[in-house]
Amino acid sequence: MAVDPVYQPLIDVYVSEINKVASVWRLFDDGVLDYRPHPKSMCVRDNFKHELLSGRRFFSESALLSQTRLLSCPSRLPWRPV
């Protein structure tokens, strides 16, 4: 829950986007997370981490919040981003 109700839609969208990444991540077995389709490409695990970190950065900058404050907001995430 946002301290200021004006920010609640932003937090709801953030949680929704992160949950989408998490739901796709769960479809991958641990054995394929280090797969690289090309030597110069990122592995699957790095791609997921990139999505989580860039989402956190985008939403924290949009709300003019520190990333720490955004992550400390209660959410419906069943896990903590790595």
C-alpha cells in the first residue's frame, strides 16, 4: 500500500509487471537458465535479472523514489527479486 494514494496505481503496475516476469521465469528449469543462444548473447538467467532490475529502475525513476523505498513496499510477490 502506498503512503500517498496518488502513487498506488504506479505500485500496482510495478507489481503486475514483475509478476509477469516471475511467471515466465517459473516455466524454465534451472538446467536451462545458463543457456546462451550465441556466445555474445546473455544467458536466460541474465535476461530475467535484467528485466527485473530495469523494471525496478524505471518505476523508481517514474515515481521519483529511491529503489530501496520501492522494494520495501509490501507487494503480492511470492519471492524477492535477486
